[in-house]
Amino acid sequence: MEPTPEQSPHHAYPDHWEADVVLRDGGTARIRPITTDDAERLVSFYEQVSDESKYYRFFAPYPRLSDRDVHRFTHHDYVDRVGLAVTIGGEFIGTVRYDRINEQGRPASAPADEAEVAFLVQDAHQGRGVASALLEHIAAVARERGIRRFAAEVLPANTKMIKVFRDAGYTQQRSFEDGSVHLTLDLEPTEKSLAVQRGREQRAEARSVQRLLAPGSVAVIGTGRTPGGVGRTVLRNLLAAGFTGRTYAVNRAFDEGLTTLDGVPAHRSLGEIDERVDLAVIAVPAHRVPEAVADCGEHGVQGLVVLSAGYAERGSAGRELQRELVRQARSYGMRIIGPNAFGIINTAESVRLNASLAPESPARGRIGLFTQSGAIGIALLSGLHRRGAGLSSFISAGNRADVSGNDFLQYSFEDPDTDVALLYLESLGNPRKFTRLARRTAAVKPVVVVKGARHSGTNPPGHAVPVSRIPDATVSALMRQAGVIRVDTVTEMVDAGLLLADQPLPAGPRVAILGNSESLGLLTYDACLAEGLRPRPPIDLTTAASPQDFRDALAEALADGTCDAVIVTAIPWVGENGNAETGDGEVLAAALRGAAAGGPAKPVAVVHVEIGGLAEALAAASSTAAPRTRPTTLAGRPATTPGTTAPGTSATTAIPPASPTTAAPTTTGTTATTSTAPTTDTAQSTAATATPDTPSATTPTTPGRIPAYPAAERAVRAMAEAVKYAQWRRQAATPGKVPEFLDDTIDEPGTAALIDMLLGPAPDPRGRPLAHDEVRELLGRYGIPVRPTLPAPDAEAAVAAAARLGYPVALKTTAPHLRHRADLGGVRLDLADEEALRRAYGELTDLLGKPAELLPVVQAMAPRGVDTVVRASIDAAAGAILSFGLAGAPSELLGDTAHRLVPATDRDAAELIRSIKAAPVLFGWRGSAPVDTAALEELLLRLSRLVDDHPEVVSVALEPVVVAPQGITVLGASVRLAPPPPRGDLGPRRLPNY
């Protein structure tokens, strides 16, 4: 909406305050500034408010608004006087207003930083979280306009409003004056207010998905009059699945005399149905969808599944149609799955919903599945069905215009019927939010993700969100940090999902291998080593082994305290007559399931070759399995003897654990032996502890089904993912922290003032790089000293610089094409005196060019050590990222760099330096002295604090950082400042805008 001439031209209509929000019950509403055009809406809204609510608002009977009131409440300057409204269907359901006041409580302008605030919510919509959402948004608006506190007067009987203020999480003061409660709220976000906001967001978004997946009634709009077609297919699938609610067929082309179709009521429009419909499946051509959406909105439909194609996948015209579709649906408070969707499924016995094009509803199970691609969804449903796996829920979001993978994570987090969440994503939409939600969900149940479009950086068609520029390897590392199991293919996703859904988590990486084929056992053993597991020597039962032999061997392996998981390999066995037995897989399956059920809770996987019926029999227990859970403690074992190392690895080169609960990374190049005790930190540990607002962390115990794999590599890869996830869960139980000692050596206010001075009053949006001295001053305020560097434009200047710094010195070129390239001869080290320096200067200029081209500098020598690189950068979509690797071309070529999201904890810093492939170099590789990794971890934490405290620091590179046996030296550093990018994750909750 545009402002009228009465509104100040200096404060134009702030359209960035407009937002779609999900309310407590899962419906949507729009929040926007009130304008002069809203007079009639305001009057209509007020007429629908009860006398009691009016009394609570005005402290006196106030049956109607005067013309003066209407003018006052619709005319704002959007600075000192602001009003916001919540609308559904274009009509107001709630309002909030603030007026800036001075210390005496009178109207004021800036610099006064306090405002009086008042709310009014229509009685029919109270209890939906309208006031809470309004408070979040009006507080954000106030902060933007320089207001730091809200004051409110509330009658003691208005307990609902008092609760809204009390539960918001802001720092507040309360007093009782003149018969009313006086509240003052400090609007600076606190840890508690952010937690409250995110908790409300989680419950609302989860509820919005739950409403879609568990409707009481469904209408299929566009049901064909003859068999075939999309709408008629969905109707048939709904009926075949045994949907427990009411079903309706809707088509405006139905004959007036048609009352039923396929046994369900048939109607020409939703208005003919004498009850409210919860879910509408729209299967009409795109040009007719707006009419169908309007019909749904006017008759109270809660959610839509739009199967119709012809939207953003068709180009710019389709993108605009899709954006209008979302705007239209949200204006009525509805959420959308689609358009161009494949449909949704919920196998819960109380629902039995198959509102999709899948001809057969999957069996009931414990896996939740979300996919952005219909084709991938078909493949996944088929693959899971073929392997006997059941689903709890399925969403194929198509163009993902509204409901996204983030919404699915919100739902899966608290869904008691889902033990594992599988997601095929082509974009992360809001990566900050995704990693936050994934970390919380992964703390209680596994999250397995396949990321499509890994190298194209595309968004779903029609989306206008920042595209992340970070490499896919970085995305993968950040997912791992959040506990996400990132796999490359949908086959690997199914493999991992099957194991995680029905098997307990392993307590460590020690794997027992047994079977009736020595060759298959050796292949499995090699695959375990390649995946970083610690396999025991395979147990060969010989080809004469019977199912009872398998059962006995598996029971013995499960009872062995030195193994954490078992992989069974099986080929057709030799019967009494000497013939190979390829059938009777059911007998072997029963034996294996019996052993697994009777032994300790450890994961078991089976690798089989041409044994008829085995996979099906092993999966037979999955289709109707009830949740099998145990307390939040993961299976644990007594710790191994301190100091034991990986088989075949020298004790001097083993990488020590990052902390008592962080196991060292494993390497795949070690030679395994059977005489050396395997190592991993398998001390008694617990899973992530459920917080008061999270569901209990659970893992399956008594295995019903056992996953079967046709190749050893697939079974081992799935087991390796389970091992890494279990280790992450153990670590997540005791989160890392930022050491308090950093606070004593960090000058946050001084740094903020320095940054303001360096950026100036009108900073360039593109930012600016800092000069060397500016870099040293800025980093020094955070306890990161950078060794001085002096320019050497000629030999005399070099000698003078060396005399100032003290010998020995280094002479280096800083030209962009030679920087950090010692291999090109642009660095001379350990120059002990003036003669050596002059000789090196001459050699450098003779070999590489004139001083003006080389830009040589002189620097005092640092203690010898390992050269490393530490970086921090801001990605528009993902946020601040901390990176670490060894310096030099090999690390760059191999991509051997580790990444963590900022802010980093002490555990993140410790894991960061241990997660690169070249980490052994830091810990005494081949007899060299271990370097000071503790000092390196402290440097990482200081840099993390810097970019987290000051978002204007958009890029930092410390290269090289020499890590010596005692201490570190930062030899080179660059910093770039820019106006801080927006942080949508810290603002009030809102759905993406279109």
C-alpha cells in the first residue's frame, strides 16, 4: 500500500514491515502497518470486539470509536506513532499501536527512547497467539526507530494480556499504580526472548504441517467425471487407503443431478458442503486455481495441496502466477503444499491419508519423508516399499512455494510416530534456520539429507531468497556440525534410513563381521577400514554353516563387549545333499532376528547374495511396528585403556581427542592387525538430554526388522553414518562453551567504536579492506597479535626495516600473484644479517621483477612450526563461517579445509583442527614435535567472537599462522569491513515473502 499525502514524505510506507506469520493453531495471518485507507476496516473490527475487551483496552465502557479516534488510529508517521494490524481475508483480527513518550509520559520525538504500547484482539481470535506475534513485530519496529523500552498499563483482571507481556522473555519491571498494573519492557533481545520466540515458531509451524497431514475432511477439487485424470486418481487413492475422515469430490462441471462419485458425496462447489472442509486437494488447470483457492478461503479450508502444474517451472510468467497463488492462499490463512506437488501421505492408523498420486499407500512405519521432487518421491516410495520399509508421513512439495523442509523438520521434531526424518532438498531456503532446526531435531532423532543441485546453487522456482555462495563441501561440513547425516544419493539415504529406523545406535566404531563366505567377509572388512570403522577379523562360518550356526555366532558377537555393531554376510549355503540352498531365506531371517532380539542392544546389518526371500523376511516386522524406545542413554561400554591407538598406528602420531567426550578422527590409510587393541572413546555416555520443550530422545532397542543390503559397501556405509551420528549425539549431550577467560582480554566496546570510525558516517555498501596497521589494531583488541610487517621499496629501506625489527628476518613479496606462494621463490627466510638481506633482495628483484611490481616487505622471523590458514567470512544465506586448514597448494588443491558455523564453542574449535585429513601433522607425524594446538584453538575462538560480536567484519584471513611447539604467530592478516548484512534469523518470526 502507498502512503497518502497526509503522511510525512520523509517516512514513506515501510513495506518491509509486512510479514506473513503462522499462528499458534497452524493458520496463517498477515501483519502490516495500518494506513489511512483502513478506516472502514478498523470500525468493522472494533464492532466485532466484545464490550469486555473494549473495557480492558480503554479502562472504561467504550462502545464505539469516534471519528477522531478513527483518524488517530489510522494516521501514523511510522516513527513516533506506529500501528500494526493482523489481517485474515483482508479484515482486521488484531491491532497494536505505540506512541513515543518522554519521561513524563507525554508525546515526544527522538531522542526519547520509550513508547506506550496497547493491543486489541478480536475475541474470536484470542488464544491463537495473535498478541504474541504482534508484540514480536512491534518490538522490532520500535528498535528500528530507536525505541528501547515499552510501557504498558493493564487492568489486573486482564490476565491474558499480562501473560503475553510476562511470557515474552524480555527484561521487564512491574508495579501496581492507581488500580492498574504498570509494565516496562526492555526491548533488547535476550537469550530467553529468542528462546520463547523460537519455541512459539516451532509449535506453530509444526501445527501447520500437522493440520495438513491429519485433516478431518478432504475435498478433491477437479475430480473427473470419468475414470482417469489427476483428481480422480487422488480420490481413488484416498478411498483405497481407508481415509478415516470424510471425503468429497468437487467439480464445477458436475451435472446438477450427480450426488455421489465413487461412493462419496459429489458437489459443484465447496459452498454446497454443509461442513467446513479441512484440506483441499486442487487438481485443476493453473488458470482455474485462483477461483478454487478463493472458494476454499471463503469456506474456511485450513490447507491446500496444489497438484496443478504450470507455475514457476514454466518461466517468468509462471513465477508470477506462483507468487500470486501464495499471496492469495495466505490472505485466507491457508498454507500450501505445492504447486506441482505429488501429494501427501500419513499412515497413522487414526488417519490413513493418501492424498497423492502414489497408487499404493506405503506400509505404516517409523520413517518421515520429505522431497522437493515428485520424481525423486516416486523413486523413494518405490525403493522403500521394495525393501519392506514403512513410512509415518510423506510430503512431496513440488515447487515448494510455501511448506518447506524447515516446516517438515519442525513437525518431525515432535511427531511421536517418526523416528527418522529423510529429506531430499534442492535448496536450504534459510540455511541459518535449517541448521538451527536440524541440530535440535538431530538431538532426538536422526535427520538424513540428500542435497540436489549441489553445484548450481539454485533455489526452488519462484523463490527470491539469497543464494549461498559457499562451496558444497562447506555446506556438508556445516550439516555435519548440526548433526545432519549428509549422503550423496537417494539410495544411500534409504540405506541409512533403514538402519537408523529399526536398529539401536552403536556405542562406537568396533564392528564384528561374521558369515559363511571368507571373500565376502574380507570385502566387508576392507569397506569398514575405508569408512573409518574398526573391524574385527571376519569370522568365517564356512559354506556349510546352517541357520542355527548363524544364530549362535551372532548371539556370541552381540554379547562380546569389544564390539559395538555386527555385520552378517551370507551367501547360499550348502545343504546336507551338497547342493547350494538359495531359498529358505525365511529360516535364516528367523534365526538372525531371534539372536538380535535376545542379545544386547547393538545394531545388526546383513549383506546377502542371492538368498531368496531373505531381505523380505528380515523386513517383515517393519510394516506395523510400534515404536520401540528406551531411555535417552545410548548404549555404552567401559572405556578402552588410555593411550591405545589405532591398529598399525604409532602412538606418537595418533591425534588426541578434542575433549574427554570427543573421539579422535580416524584415518583410512592405517594397516589393520588383529593383535593391537582397537581404539575409540567408548566411555559410558548419554544422548542429547531432552529439554523441557523438546521430546525425549529415543532410539530403537529390540530390533524387529534387520536391514539387508545387496553389497558390503552399502551396508558398511550406512553403519559408518550411524557410528558418526551416535558420536555426535553423545557430544551433543554436553554442549561446548565459549571459555570465560576470553572476556578479560577482549575489548568489545573499543572494537565497535573503531569499526564505526573506520567505516565512517556513510559507509560504502561494498565495504572496504583495511590497511595493515588498521588490521593489527582491530585484531589486537581481540587478543590476536599480528607480527609487524614493514615495506621495503628498495634495499636501503629493507635494511632499515630489519634494523628496526631485529635479525633474523624474512623478506617476502606481497604482490597478489606471488602472495603466499613460497614455491615461486617469493620468500627468503632466516636472513641473519645485513649482507644476507642485501643479497636476498638482489636475487629476488633479479628473478621476479622490479620492487614496484613485487611490493616486498620485511618481517621478523617467527619460531618454526606448521603453517596454517584461519579464515572467517559472512555468507548472505548461511551466516558467519569459520574455516581452518594447512597452508600451501596441496591443501588447496585437495580441498582439505574444515568449517564450522559461528559462534564456535571450545568443542567446535577442537574438532575443527582435528577434522582435516592432514591433522596428524599437528600432532607429531613421523616423529616430529607436536605443536601447540591449545593456542591454535584459542585463536579460533577469538576470531569467532570477533565476527560474531561485530557483523561488520565480513571477512578475515589469517595467513599464515605458524603453530610452533610453544605458541602461535600470525604472520599475515587481511580484514574487510562492510555495513552488516541483515540477520533475518534474529528478527520476528515470519514466512518468506513473495
